[in-house]
Amino acid sequence: MSIDVGRGTRTTDVRKVDRVVIRFAGDSGDGMQLTGDRFTSEAAAFGNDLATLPNFPAEIRAPQGTLPGVSSFQLHFADYDILTPGDRPDVLVAMNPAALKANIADLPAGGTLIVNTDEFTKRNLTKVGYASNPLEDESLAQYNVHQVAMATITRAALEPTGLSKKDAERAKNMFALGLLSWMYHRATEGTERFLREKFAKNPAIAEANILAFHTGWNYGETTESFAVTYEVAPAKLATGTYRQITGNTALAYGIVAAGQCAKLPVFLGTYPITPASDVLHELAKHKNFGVTTFQAEDEIAGIGAALGAAFGGALGVTSTSGPGIALKSETIGLAVMTEMPLVVLDIQRGGPSTGLPTKTEQADLLQAMFGRNGEAPVPIIAPRSPADCFDAALEATRIALTYRTPVLLLSDGYIANGSEPWLIPNVEDLPDLSVEFATEPNATDGSGEFWPYLRDPETLARPWAVPGTPGLEHRIGGLEKADKTGNISYDPDNHDKMVRVRQAKIDGVQVPDAEIDDPSGSARVLVLGWGSSYGPIGAACRRVRRLGMDIAHVHLRNLNPFPKNLGEVLARYDKVVIPEMNLGQLAMLIRAKFLVDAVSYTKVAGLPFKAEELQDVLIDFVKGLDA
């Protein structure tokens, strides 16, 4: 491939590859999340399959140039179906010594390292513990290193704009984006349009960023340092219209769609908390779909308002993370007692207490199962990927409305902030979630009264009567209810019956059977997972099979109740392995319910599993049975 660069013609080797993993890393103020997101958008527009892993500190502005302040964004894009953001980057862009030190261990030998040399000052090197400059001491000899003075080149390019040196240097992330866009033949028009829209109120800043972007692109074309560019063809995905989507955005869209499918107004009562706040931000944009968002003064007020909205005939929703679930637990128990539909979104993060606000974990499962006083069962659902959050929100709403119960949906920071292509569904294919409100008295004793706890014989759900409906006045609250009439009751036998009926209602929730991924049908080891571990487990199983070994995978979306065929499925296999980002919570439930000697493999590092680590674990189990 020959490129005319205005100073003659040089030959660039264009290599076709099927997949690439890129990691942008720098200070939390260097714009790495924006840079990664823009590259992701162009990869999605081009038609690649993709998965992303944003990783950033909890502090709004961590100390500059320090290891705790490093922010990174990893993108895996390919010409085939992929499941994870990748274990290790093929390309690492390090904007300063801290970013290099925090990430270099993940770059394999022979990987490409692009370094912003301007930040490798003695002061910055000392700050992160480098005794000598790694760009000069041969410690990076095993990598393909490109030293680029990004800040200097960007400042020089932007000097005619009249921006201060400080403001000009802020655009160095766009220089990096331009360089990487050139290396991988990404289009420029989308980023130019995005920058003009983002900085519409300050056109000078928009054009400066675009100039920096073009400068990075032109640097790649003209420098002798980069002799190779790469092409990743579009992926062969199912026919349809796709868009890039994060887990939190998909949850919000799912809630909007659920309200439309149920023909109900949506009310979100919530309090901002990382990593759930984006659900509030997105839903606030959709008032035209009958969505009301209420940012309350605290977590308790948020869920209280959502439950009140449900009593009033709306689809009540609340969103939070683990610490908020602890605060909301009393009102969830009230929703169990009043038997009102309520969707509770728990975007899990590292804990306990404040824990790791921006890191991921799957440690709220037992809290979701048992974190209320008394016998207070609730259905639990866990999406497996960002795009799956849309369907999980619809499923949570279906259960809440059909069975008149609060439902907990367990997402987590990994899929909340990560993104992937989402096949936009046809509206006519969405489920009918419409409900029938009570309209007339239903007492069976001829009294003409309304009995709020006279249950549907199939679902055991009680009738839903909107306040103000003539003749349907009834008492509601947290005290125990008498069967059928709903009057306050302290009768021991009635309490025993009501506790058992509420449990039976949840046990009877209809959920799909567990699906088994066992291509050979001969596997003896089953990997059982839930939630966001789907990608790493699925990728690890693919690797094990490519080595000629048989292994099966079942992934659970419904965690309470479990699929009815799960016990029979587990009994087919000699060994069940359960990887979780906690200390074995699903494994505890499986062992207790099915008496299966499940083996727990756990990780609580604030980061998702890597496929390679699970591959090694699973190979050991397969070989152990064959020995």
C-alpha cells in the first residue's frame, strides 16, 4: 500500500488481523475514557464485534502522575463473535510513567507500546518509584516501543489557534486517538462530528481538538517509526440494526420499553451512587415515554417513592449499588408484605461498606437472597452482558407485574460501564406485559367487599387496585395481613399460612429452563456461572475445546427461583465448577439446595476474570477426572 504524504511516497505494510486489543492509559484527567469511547464508537460503526473494559479511580481527580490516579480503557474488537474485552492488550498507549508502570505487566512480549515521552521527567519517574528512565535503560527491550512527544507535537500544532499551552496540551488525547485511528484504518468523520457537537458552545475548542486529532493521524502517515498498519474486517453478525450500548444504558432502555409494553407510566425513585447513576441520567431523558425520574434526598426516600408510585398504579423502579441495597432493605421487605410490583436495580461494586466504588464484584447475591428481616423472598435476575441488560429489565418487569412482587436485578460495574454491539429488537417482537387492575369488589362471601389478598390461583398474585377506585378501598401496610381480607392479623396460624404462601408464590415463578452449552455431549466437567462472568467463562470454554477437551457451560440468569431443570442438569456431570467474583455465594446456594459437591473458584480483585486464568483452572479439572 503506497501513501502520498506530500514529501514523496513511502510504503506501509498493511496486515490483516482478526482481532486486536488496545488499552489507553493515563491520568484520570487525561481523557482516556473519552478516547477509548470514541475509538469504540468508530469500531462499532465499522461493524466490528467489540467488548470494552473502562477502569478508573473513584476519586474525581486523583493525585496527578500517581499510580492510584491511573485511568485506563481497554477495547477488544474483532471480525468474529467475541465475549470479553481481552485478557492482555496488543497495544498499550501510556501517557505517563504511572500509566506505564500500572499496565506494562499486562503487555505480552512483542506487544506494541506507544509512550508519551513528554511526561517522563525525573520528577514523574520518582513519583512512581522508577530509579531510572525505562525508555533509556533497556527494560522495555522485549516490546515494540514507539516514543512520541505527544504534548510537544500537539502544542506546536495548536499554536496558531491562540490557545494557551496548558489548554493545547489537554488535546493530546485526541492526538493519540488520531494516531491509533490511522494505525487501524478507522474513519475520521464520526469523531469530527462528535467533537463539534460536544463543544458546540465553544467552537474554538472543538476545532482545536479536531486539529490535534488530525495531527495524530498525519504523524502516523509521515513518521518513519510506524511501518505497519492493521485492518480488522467487519464481523459477520446476525442480520439487523446494531448500536453500541453500555449495560446501564441498556437497563434504562429496557425499563422504558417495559413501561410501554405494560402500558404503565414509569417512576424511578433513586439516589445517585456509583456505578448506578447513569441509569438515572438516561431515564431522565425520556419523559416523552411517560418516564418520571425523582432524585431523592437519600436511598430510603428513593425506594419509598418508587413503592408509593407502584401503589398508585405505576411501574415503580429504584436503582442503586450494594450500600444502597442495605439501606433499602426495610422498604423491600415492605414491598414483600404489601405484595406490590417493584423493580430494584442493584449495580454491584466492590465492598463491603463504601468499598471500591468504581471496581466490579458479584458479592451482593446473598444480600439479595436473604438481606431482609423475616421470611421475605424475592425473585433475582442477573444479566450476563451489557446488551443482555435490556432483556433482563423486561424479564424483571414481567415477573414483578405478573406475581406482584419486588424483583432484584443484579448487574455490576463491569457490564454497567462496558459496552458491546446490541441488536435493536423489532418493537412488535417485544412481550406484552399489560396488566389488569381490579375494578370491582371480589369478596366470595357475598358481602360486596374488596378483598386485597384474594389470590390468583395460578400465580398466587393478589389483585392490584389503584387508589381511588370506587368500592375498592382497602388497608395496606407492613403489619401482617389476614388471608383474603388483608385486615391486620396477629393470629399464629394465619401468619404461618401467609409466610408459606408468599414463599410458594416466588417458588412458583415461571422461568426458562437452563440451557447447556456442551457441543460434544461428552463433557464430564460443567462450569456453572451467573451474571457478568459469562464472557470470561465462555471464552475459557472455547479455549479448552480448541485444545481437544470436552467441557460444558451453563449460565444462570434466574437465581431465585432457579430453573426447574437445574438439579437434573447438575446431576449429569461428574464435577461442577462455579467461578464467581465473590467468595463462593452461588456455590453455597447450589450445594445447599441440590446437595452437589460443587467446587468454587473465586476472585475479588475488583476486576473481571481473565479467560486465560479460567482456562488453566478448567484444564486442571478436566485432566483430573481423566487421570
